[in-house]
Amino acid sequence: MSYEVDGRPRTLKADKILVATGRAPAIEGLGLDRAGIRTTERGAIEVDEHLRTSRPHIYAIGDVNGGPQFTYISRDDHRIVADRLLGDGTRSTADRRAVPHTMFITPPLSTVGLTETAARERGHNVRIASKLVAQTIATHRARIMGDTRGLIKFVIDADTDLILGAALISIDSQEVINLVAFAMRHDVPAGELGNSIYTHPSTTEGFNELLGTVARVRLPSSTAELENA
């Protein structure tokens, strides 16, 4: 592979190349300026929380409005507009709390909410529940699939027992993260999620082991605290 940096030629040996330069909204040729529709500095169509453009009778949904570039966000866009046109009009982008994300590597990496660092920066009294998949007894699904790589980590508010965020890199994480996001949106405590009954064998049953006692037993919140315990 040959490329340039500051005008100087470089070469790099690689097995694969991942093109990840991002995407720009496809607004060319739409005549937005003639319609009086404003755009952002990054070239997206400017919208409000109900996805209305600067011309209130015109809506913009999907990647073109500069929101998160995910298929499921575009689907939620259409629900917001449909509610505006056919419902009571209360649905908006402000409802998007705890939106999950997945990077489909092997095993998949899924995240939702705050990282530990972000939670501490926001002043939360943080409790961490974290365990390697291979060291978790209730990971029968991973063992059946022959891949016990990965980690499950929860960032929990120690005062309220509410989940602030989670990161899962494991088999089925792209499915399990949806349950975590649902729990966060509806303020389900970590202890309740940990003490629920799950099917066997499944990845979610690992929550019984990881979160089942988190509301009652204080886990170390940092590596330094663990070393000094």
C-alpha cells in the first residue's frame, strides 16, 4: 500500500485495508438554498427535535439530518415524523436515551451510556461490575459456541443502583446490549437486572453472576482500590 503524509511518500504492508473515512450528507442537487432550508457547518440539514427543517412543513430524516448514522436511528426518525403527522406530536429526539451501539467484530463489541471515565467526570459515585467472559461461570452459551473471549463491564451509580453505562465484548453482545439499554431507559436497578430469571443457556444469564449481588456488596471502583483491599 502506498500513500502520502505531508507530501512525503510512504509504504505499508498490510493484509487488509479498512476504508472508514465517514460519510457526508447527500444534499447536492436538492436546491435547499432555493427552498430556504438551512444546513449546518458539516453539510447536514438543520432540524429541530421533531426533525422539522427551517421550513416547518418540511422534515428531514435519516443520515441527511446529521444525527447518528445508524439504520435504527433512521427508523426512529420516521416514528417521530409519523407521530408528528398522525399522532399526538409528543415524540422527539429528546426521547433517545441510552441508545446502544455495536461494532460487529468477532466477538462483537457493544456499548451503551457512559464510560467509567465519563461517569466520574460527571460527578457520579461510581461502582464497577466487570468480569472476563472466560472467568464467568454462567457463560454456557459462550462455551457452547466455542468462544469465551471478551469482557462484560457495567458502570453503576452507587447511590441509586441505576446503570450509567455498559460495555460488552462477547458472543451475542449485539443482542444483550438491547436489554441493558431498555433497563437504563426505564430506570431498572442493576440489582433487579442481576436477579431476574433468564433462559439457559443464554448470554444474559451471566448477569445473575455479575449483577446479582452488586446492589448489596460494594465492588472495588478502581484498580488502585482493588490492590489496596
